[in-house]
Amino acid sequence: MARSGLAPAARVAHWADVALRPGRDGANPDNKGTLADETAERAALDLGLTVTQVRADWDTARLAGLVEVHGGTARPGWRLRAWDRDDSAVLRGWVALFDAWSLAFPEPTDHEPSAVAEVVSAMPQVLSFLQLSAGPVPVDQLLDLLQQRVTELRTERCEIPYGPQPVPALSPPAQPEPADAPLSPLLDWALRALASVGALTYGDGQATLTPLGNWAVWVKLEQICVAAQSPAGNIEQAAEDMLRGCAQLRPNAARAEYRAWLAARTVGSAVTELLGAARGEDALLRGLAFEALRVVGAPAEPDVRSVADEPTLRPYALLWLAEHDGIDPEDAHEVLTREEATWLWVDTAAAVADHGEAPMLVRHLESAVQPTIPMLLDEVRAVGHPRTVQVLVALAAAHPDPALAKAVRRAAFQVHTGGS
């Protein structure tokens, strides 16, 4: 259903991806990613559409993330790249369109912007009522609910002025205007807008959520519940502090915490924060950040791919991308070169040395790709990880075999002095 609803937008976006290349005139003069007149006419001719249809489908593509605008230039989004192979990308695109319903249909021009904003803020409750009703709901009933919610919003915003107030002059009481009169056309606009994105059907004095709209509202309610039930209470923390708070949690509990933290943020800002935490000096946070990015899933792909050339993040990014592409996590390490795998081994050992117990560091030896300790030490010395000396010293102190501990200390000394 989401795929069929977005198909016209995807068609225009695919056309633009093929027909418009860097250096050609594809963006508009106002630097907002709108199609230029000449480009819209060309698309209409090539696709057998009207210019109005092309512009409407292009706007839908932008709202759904099939097209992304960067600095006034439009380019294909990750959802368009994944269109043919990933149903979840299509579904996320529709959810993005659903979230932007108030932009998908022209808002009334004869109402105050504040009134429009109040209706937009109140519509989640209306949608929740439609979801709970599980069938057609008369518009009059929705109008009553909208009026109640708008009244609540106005009450919540009420500010009591400080200091002495002038005594109002006596005057005949004003006759109240009908409260629903200004909201009726705004509700009509909101329902038409939601119908235009496929969230509901609207007509004959009633509205009904579509199966897709019902699912979207359910997901939004679930996200709110998850965010409200954060097991460790890290929702308001920055990414680094949240990850530290999850360090001692079991995997399932940590994933629940990641989901709660992500639900309270936009995907873009969350991914940026997580990658920022991964770039720090704490190797434990680096690993946890990419675990959280696994919870984000496909929307994080462009950003993860963009950091794959950063030496510190490269092994983690390559493993993440391999798993994202469907490789079994147990086999994902095969995408790493021997050098990358060794670097990752040292980085993980640094996390264990900083936050774990000595036996864990000794057991970490078993995960090395090298078949012998001398080979491991040779390649660890060569890989150039900034924590190599500290890792080797900690390993030497923890290992119960005196001969092996001595060899590890010698390797640490050689790295420290630059010897061989």
C-alpha cells in the first residue's frame, strides 16, 4: 500500500536521477530544491504527465525522503536507492510523508497561522481517537474532540501577568462567538491533507483511517510508550552519556534503551550524535555506538557509509554495512582485511582493559584472527593503534602464563621505544 501510494513520486524521482546529472540545471533559482520550470516541463513531456502532476509528485518525493535537498541542490535519497530491494525503506518514506501531512496539502490562507498551528498540534489526539474507534467516525464528533484539545492547548499556554493590573472598565458582556466556527474549515483542511497522503478516507460527513494510517498511528503511540518507559532513564542524555549508562546493561535491555533514546529524537540528529560519540577516545563507546546504530537500521546507512574511510571507525562501519546488506553477523568479519581485523582486535581489547576484568582480556586472545601469539604480536605492533602499548601492558599483567606475559611485555616495550 505504501509502495503504490508513493509510486508516482518514485517515478519522478527516478526520472530526475537519470535525466539530471551534476552540472545540469535541475534545481530552482530560490535554492529550495523545487524543479525549475524548464525541468518540470521536460519531465512532464518524458513521463506523459502534466506539469502540475510533476510538481505535486516531486513535492511528495521530497517529503518522503526519496529526494533530499542539500544546499539548494536536490539529489536521490537513500530511500530511492533502496526502493526496489527494501520494503522497509518504502514504508519509512511513507511514514515521513505521513509526518509531513500538514505540508502536503495547501493550508487555508484566510486563517491565522496560530490557529493552523493549534490544529496541527491537536490532530495527533484526533488520529488516536480514529485509531481506537476502528471504523468510520462522524466529522461532528471529531470537531468536538478537536475543540476540546485546542482549548486544552490554549489553557496550557496561558501566562498570568505579574504586578498590579489595571481594573477593566465596566461594559456589557460580549456575546461569545460560536467556538467551532473557525475550527470547522481547519478540520476539513486537516482531514483532506491526511487523505491526500493516504492516511485516511474522508467523505459523506465521516472519516476512517486506512490500514496504513491505522498502522502509522499505532507505531507513533508505541514510540511514545517506549520513550516513556525507558528502563534506565537516559532519554534526555547526550549520546555519550546514554551509551555509558547502557554499558552495564544486558544486550536486550540496552537495545530497549537505544530504542527509547532514538524515539525521542529525529533520525538525523541521533545518528550524528552516535557517530560523534564513536569518534571519541573511549573504545567501549565506539562499539556501543554502532550497536545503537544497528537499532536505527537502514536510515543510518548513508552516514555509516560516509565514515567508512575514517581509520578509527572503518572496521565498525564495514561490519555494520555487511550486516545491513544481509551477511550473517558471524560471517561479517570476513569483509575486513587482516590489518582491519587486527586494528579492531586492539580497539576491542582497549575497551576490555578500560572497563572489563582481567580474565575477559585473557579470553579476548581467542578472538584474534592470527593462529599464534607471535604472529598476533607482530601484527599488533605493525597496525599502529594508539592504544597498543596500554593494551599489551594490561594483557601481560593479566595473563597467567609467565613466558607469554614476558613476550607480551617485550612487544609493548618495542612499540613504546619504536624498536623491532
